[in-house]
Amino acid sequence: MLQEGKLYIGTSRKPDDAINKPEYLELKFGNRHGLITGATGTGKTVTLQILAEGFSNAGVPVFCADVKGDLSGIGAIGEAKDFLLKRAEQVGLSPYEFQEFPVIFWDLYGEKGHRVRTTLSEMGPLLLSRLMNASDAQEGVLNIAFKIADEGGLPLLDLKDLQSLLNYMGENASELSNQFGFISKSSVGSIQRELLILEQQGAEHFFGEPALKITDVMRTTNDGRGAISVLAADKLMMNPRLYATFLLWLLSELFEELPEVGDPDKPKLVFFFDEAHLLFNDAPKVLVERVEQVVRLIRSKGVGVYFVTQNPLDVPETVLAQLGNRVQHALRAYSPREQKAVKTAADTFRPNPDFNCAEVITNLGTGEALVSTLEGKGSPSMVERTLIRPPASRLGPLTEAERQNVINVSPVRGLYDEDFDRESAYELLAKRAEKAADAAEQAEAQTTEEQIGRSRWTLPGFGDDEKETDSGRQARPRSSGYQRETIMEAAMKSVARTVATQVGRALVRGILGSLKR
Ligand SMILES: Nc1ncnc2c1ncn2[C@@H]1O[C@H](COP(=O)(O)OP(=O)(O)O)[C@@H](O)[C@H]1O
Ligand SMILES: [Mg+2]
């Protein structure tokens, strides 16, 4: 059953329930994306688990979110439970071998895994607007804030940095509006209030340094297996927008950072997007279009994206059309919407003359699914009614002690667990401010005030801020507070000058607005 270049999913059955044939996902089509759907309790998570196992064994790193905490067992060896042995027998899996997998646990809150962070600069205005559910006016102001920061080379590390920048924008709204477009003071104020709410919801855990390096979710082990990164998402699901934005950010990072590879023998990474409806629910049209674009283009970077959701109608048609490998578990068909979903799901398959798809979908058992994968030159195989194989790793969660053991021996141990001492950022900002102050003084001698517009940018109390900067350095403040504010303001002043004199080295943003490298 184990074939080179293929991942075994399960075994299909004939109309009389006799074994038909093993069903595979071809690794060379692993980057052609996929879809796992079905009602609650029909077997989606187990299907995700066996696919992750298969990719890992083939040397492909996997990233997935553990929404209910029941996926963590993939890090432990499976146990010979009766119903699993029975399933192995039904599908003809012999020998049925148990195995544990190389797992790296991640957690935005740093409780159930290594911390994951990014900086606001890296996330960009589009995703931040989504995270805040920003109005058009607010989004306009955020775009300007990032423009000011990008053009001035000013790193926005965390929420407090953005608060300071917004303060500055509020205080100088009319002047800045001339240069960047209209900045409404009330929108600035409302964004600041929204940022406070985000902070209270725990989003501040996610912004800061050290930011996640994507190479750390693309690791393989010495024996050639792909690491499975499991994001603890049970707590995160309380804030669905943060969850969806985080996964989008990661997708965007992968897209911006990875080189083109065309169609490789096997994917460079497989990314499972569980609870995918959260990504598209009331998302603005422009964001859906960008996601569609990234999903289409990321294929040639060797990344396969697999959406997991209850209902195929949760995924916009333009995205759905790109998902080549499909596992459809049972759906109910009581309400009209459910009936429509069944029909949509049935219609997307290449029909099998042996059965009526729509009928079978409502009658599938647990851990049973309609399966169609890409074959030949990349066309969908005829749909088959398939019993999914049992997992080789544990079905169910790890204990806390087991999870801690995995974390303790993780290859990224110590890399993300502590917040960076912010000194580095402080110094960077302070230095920039000093340099800009010097340059401005020199320029002042040669240029009229009007040409640089310097007076417009100068904040009261600056110019002799050296002392404040020095004491700030000695005190090494760690979070908010007066010193940080002062240095941010000094940096802001320098940014304003840089922008005013048009010597800024603007950062470039990609499709989803994260930084291009
Ligand atoms: N392939 C399978 N082999 C054996 N048991 C399975 C399989 N798929 C699902 N099951 C059983 O069904 C239960 C529910 O599956 P799960 O994947 O958690 O559903 P969902 O994620 O769709 O809510 C599992 O805990 C397991 O007992
Ligand atoms: Mg599930």
C-alpha cells in the first residue's frame, strides 16, 4: 500500500461494500491545494491527522492549527484500540504500524508552545485593518500611518509603537493631511480605542520581537521527516479574527519569502487552514481577492494549502476552483442551505457511474468520505467512496506533561521563549533621531525653512532631547512609559523630516500587505 511518491489516504469500496482500491494523494500534486469538508464529528480532524502524517513521512514539513486540542496526539505513538484495529482491517492496512511524529508546538500566548510573534511593520495595514475590522475611514488612516513609517524606515514593533505614531498624527493632522491625504482626527481617535480593545483581547502577545522566522516552520529531522508545526488554537479561537489574521499573515510571509520552484516532486510545505470559514466570513471583497491571488500563486513556491471547514459553501468559488485534492465527509441535508451545500459538493466531483454523489454524501459513516485527488497530468480522479485509514499516532490529546516534554526537546527551544530586550529597538530609534537632528541642523544652514518644511514637523521640546535619550538608554525601559514615548517621538520627528525631505528608503509591500524582502 505504501507507494513511492504517494500518500495513502484510505481504501475505496464498491457499491456492495467490497474493497475497490487504495486511494492516494500524489505528492507531486500536493501543492495543488486541497479541501476537507464535513459536518461536526464526521472525521475531518482525523483526515487532517493522517494527511499530516503522510506528508511528514515523505519529508514535507506541515503547519496546522489545533482548534480543539485533539490534534496534539500526533506527537505521540498510537495505541492499538479496538476500533482502530478494526478500521485497519476494513481498509486492508497490514501491517498497521504505530508511530510518533516530530512535532513543534506553537502558541500565540506562549502557554502551550513556543511563542509566535510578528511586528506590526511586517503585518502591514491590510491585515491589521482586517484584524480591527476597520471602517474605510480608519483603513485610510492606517494606510497613511504605515506609509509614514515605511518611508521613514521606522519600525513599528508593537501596538504601543503604533499608538505613539497615531498620537503624533492626531496632533499634526492638518499638516500631515497636506502631504499624505486627509487624516480625520476622529478616525485616529477611534483607531486608538480599537487598539486598546485589541490589547485587552491579548493581541499584544502577538506583536513584538523576536518575530517568527518561516524557516522554523519548514524544518526537517535528521532522518528526513518533515516537522509538524501545531499551533495551539483553542484559546485563540475566542478571538476568531486574530486567529484568521494570524494564519493569513503566515501565508503571506511564506508567499513573500519563498523562492519560485515551479512544480516540485513534493511540496516544500503543506499548510492546513482549519475552521476556514473564519477566514472568509464577512471579509471585505478586496481581501478575498488577495487571498485568492496568494493561493493561486503560492503553488509555484511549492506550498500546498488545505482548507478544512464544515461546508464547501464556506469557501468562495474562486478559491474553491483551485483546490485540487478533495475529501468530502458526511453532510446533513435538512435546511435549504444544507441541501444547497450537498448539491455544490456533489457537483464539484468528477462523477462515478456507480453512485449518486448527493445521495451518498448524506449517508457516509464516520471516517468515511468521498475522495478525489489529482492524477495523470493533473486532472481530478473519479470520485470514490472511501474509508479513511486510521492514524499511526495517537488519536486524542497529549497530557500536559507529554506536551511539556515535546517543548523541552524542541529544535526551536530558547529561540522565541523570551521577549527581546527592547534596547535594540530603542537604540535604533534613538540613533536615527540623533542623526536626523544633526542632518536637519546642517540642512537648516543651507535651506529655507519653507523648503524643508521643518517647522511643520518639529515637536515642542525636541532638538535638545539628548539627555532624555541618554537616560532612556541607561534605564533600559522594557515596556510602555515615559522614556519609550519620548524616544518614539524623537524617532517620529526624524521620520517626519525624512519624509519631508524625500530621502526615505520606502519599504515595499506585497499582495497581502506584508513586507517584501
Ligand atoms: N479515519 C478514522 N479512523 C478511525 N476512527 C475515525 C476516523 N475518522 C474519524 N474517526 C472517529 O470519529 C471521531 C470524530 O472524528 P473527528 O475527526 O474528530 O471529527 P470532526 O473533526 O469532523 O469533528 C474520532 O474521534 C474517531 O473516533
Ligand atoms: Mg475536528
